[in-house]
Amino acid sequence: MSMTSTTHLIALLAAGELAVQLLHADSATRAAKARYHDKIDQFEAKHGRASSRIDTRQPEHAKVIKHTKVEYEAYLDAKRNAGNVRRRLENASRKAATIVATGGTL
């Protein structure tokens, strides 16, 4: 196996590993979002529905925001992580394509 094909294979394996990580990260994001929405539903079942979309600038939403803070922050963290993995996958894919296009030189 030539150095070019070995380098390309390693780059493809790295991209494949990141693709699997992205599947897990996207799944974790969906689960975190569901937990956040469940927490909102719990609050609304006890206190009534919010009059409008939850807005941090609305004083009447302060209680629901406080009640869901942990879940909301976990959801944002999961989204951020998925975005980071997506960016790393894009970079790894570009690197693999560059290796092919340049014949193995970066």
C-alpha cells in the first residue's frame, strides 16, 4: 500500500469515526430537547400554559425559565457539542478529499 493510499485511508477512517460520533451527538440533542420540553409540560400542567412563547424578557416567564434551567442548559450544551462534531466531520471530509485531489500531499 502506498503512502498516499495509507494517508487517505487514515483520513477516511477519521471521518467515519466522526460520522458515528455525530449520530450519537444528534441523538443526544434530540433526547435533551425532549427532556426540556417534558419539563416545560410538567410546569404548565401544574401552573397553566404560558400565554406565549417562552421569552427571557417577559417577567411572567421567569418561573418557567427557572424551573427548566438545568434541562435547557443541557439541551444547549448538546446542540453545541453536535455542532462541534459536525464541524470536525466537515473538516475531516475536506482533508480526505484534499488528499485525493493532491495525490497525498497536504
